[in-house]
Amino acid sequence: MSSDLCFLMATELTRRIRALDVSVTEVVQAHLAQIERVNPKVNAIVTLTAERALADARAKDAALARDPTTVGPLFGLPVAHKDLVPTRGIRTTFGSPIYRDHVPDQDALFVQRLRAAGAVTIGKTNTPEFGAGSQTFNEVFGRTLNPYDLTKTCGGSSGGAAVALACGMVPIADGSDTGGSLRNPASFCNVVGLRGAPGRVPPWPADNAWATLHVPGPMARTVADVALMLAVMAGPDPRSPIAISEPGDRFRAPLDRGFKGVRIAWSRDLGGLPVDRRVTAVLDRQRATFEALGCDVEDGQPDFGEARQVFQVLRALTFATRYGPLLAQHRHQMKDTVVWNIEEGLKLTAREIGEAEVARTRLYHRVREFMERHEFLLAPAAQVPPFDVSQPYVTEINGAPLPTYIDWMRVCSDITVTGLPAISVPAGFTDEGLPVGLQIVGRHRDEWGVLQLAHAFEQATGFYRRRPPLSGC
């Protein structure tokens, strides 16, 4: 029964809790047992709050007995928070030795919302140092391993979250995404990660409240569970000036929709990016799935010609703003790629920053015009399958060398600078048994449409049902 509980959909688990078929305490105990059994093999959850979670579970069982009508939409669901996210009274290291013993005195806004909706915090998930790079390792906790092949990386920077989900340690988990940190680990671990439009999940606290590259978001094993979580995380808040005013409740509606005649752009490489042939082979087989759904599928993509430079400049500026003050005193405690990104930002001129913003505007309108003709853009969620966990980052694809540690994720970062919502959904496996995700990109702020198409694809293919052997399912 314990293993069964750990792999129920979150929507079904909450239903059973409300129906008193299972107690919150039993649910939390089952997930803690799964963590104890599996986590030592993969190192996904790095700070465990077992006693606190059990106390919260017992309190929730008592509250449910008193009044079953007042429970929130996530009532009783264990959740793990990414170790970049402030959690009051729970160690939050940002994957950095500088913050090894840091304990925040406040929760992030979406953490507050998850708890208010009834979720039970069970711990923190591993992330690379300051979330830099889509490979989850740091000097505080070490590497997180891919549960489908322990010699491979799980991706990142929400790598611990993706592995915890894949292994049944939690039914839902939060992550965040700048250049692909929700989409990449979802692709590498056969789970679902949604990057919403900037402001859909309001970021707070934030040192730059107007920034739009970095967004928090939900992860789960199915699209419906991601939608359920988004319904709680989304919604306006005056502490975030970019917060979208639309309430999150709309994401709790049924996801079913017909797609007959819907125009979709199919892009194997976003216009010439290097993509590993193993990824291409897996995704090429899925084009027929969308045609079977009734979609009009056409080859093509917008012109992303300026996207790389825009992302590199704005990311470097973010690193200089956020971590520049740490550099003088803590340089020896920071990994080389973080130092490089900070220094790239410190070298920027006002002219370079201004030109990047103007180029981003041109890009936005090119993409907007393209998406007026196509409701969705489909592309790889990662340019490579999971690679050796001892390799810090990908340096070449199909023999083509890559100039920086983040160029191998351009299929995601090029989308980031458009501001469009995008999801990674399981799309199959390589011949070696490694997961591959499909990226579905929607129109401006149309997370709902993205979720609907992802749900239809998920139900047509069923790849989400395949679990890592070590999970015990």
C-alpha cells in the first residue's frame, strides 16, 4: 500500500484523503518511507523535515475530522521545495558553501500559498550552486543522479525536484526556470515541468521585482497534477509588480479539449540549433501523435536569430546584480561558471544592455506574428539526452563545439526571452532507456492551452506511466 500511495496522481491522492480512504499521516509516512529507501541512491532531497511533516499531518487529520468541508485543494499532499527557495525555519543553502547553514525567517510567496492550500512540506531538493547550469551538483550536498541511469545527470537546476517526483518521494514539487531549469530536468527524468509566463507565479521575495527571465513554477508526474499545483501558485499579489491579475482557479477546470484543425509548428531544432540525433529520433516518432489528435502540423519556427545574445546579456546582468556583491569576499567559494557569469555581467556597458532590450522587443514581435498563425510551437525540451554525471556541462553536440556552459540549453533559453509559456512533457525514451521530453510552447500567457495540448499528448502516449526500476513501483 505504501508504494501504491507514492505513485498515485496528486488529484487522486487528495480525493482519497477527502473521502477518508487514507489519512494524511499515512500518506506522509508512506512518502517518508520511500525517501528513506530510495533517496540514498539518488541524493534528491537534501534537507528532510520528517518530524515537522508528521506533526503537520496529524494536525491535518484532526482538522479533517472536525470539518471536512474546509480543506484546501492540496490538502495532505507532501511537497518538497527547491533549495533556492526561502523556507522559514528550514535550511536553505542555494547550493552554495557561503550559505551552508542559512535558515531564512520568511517563506517565498508561493510556499505560503502551497501551505495555505494544505500541502505538507517534507523537505528541500538539490540544485546546482545558485541554480547555475542544468546539471545538479554542488559543494554542499554533491551530485543528484538520474534514476533511469545512475551514471547520468538528472539535469537542472530543478534536478532534485525532478528526481524526487520520478522516484515517488513526493507527488508535487516546485522548481524555477531561467534558461530551462524546469523543462530540462523534467525531460531528463520523465516528469512534467511548466515554465509559465513571467508573473503567472509571482516571485517574492525578489531583489529585482521587475525581472522576467527567472520564474518559479510547478512540477509533477502528470499534466493534471501540474495544473492543480499551478492553480494554487498563480494569482496576483501586490508585492510583485509583474504579477498577472488573473486568479489561479481557472487552472482547476477539466483539461479535455478537441484539437481538430489546430495549427501547430513542428521544429526539430528551432532553426538550426545542434540537437543530438538520439533526441531527434525519439521526437520524430511523435509527430504522428499530434496528427492523430487532428492537428494541422507544419514544419517551421520563428526567427530566433537574436535570442542567444539577448539571453546571454540579460542573464549576465542578473548574475552581476544578484551575486556580484559576493564576489570580492567569497570568490574562492564559488564555482568557475558562476564567477564567469558574474564577471561577464560586470563588464557590460549601458549600450550593450540597451541593445539587448531592443533586440528582445524585435524578437517578441517576430514570434508574436508567427504565433498568430500557429497556436503552438513544438520543439525538443533538451538538445541532448542525459549525459555523464561527472561532466559539468555539455561542450559539443554532434561534433559542433559550444562556446559557453549554457549554450547546450538554447532550445529552452531562446524560448525564455520571448516570455511565452512552455512545458516539457514525457515523449519517449532513447534506445539506452533515457527519457526525452517534448517542449510545447504556447501563445502569450496561454498556459491553459499549453496544459490542454500537453494533457492530450500525455493521454495519447502514456509515457508518464514508465517508472525508474529503483523506485520499487
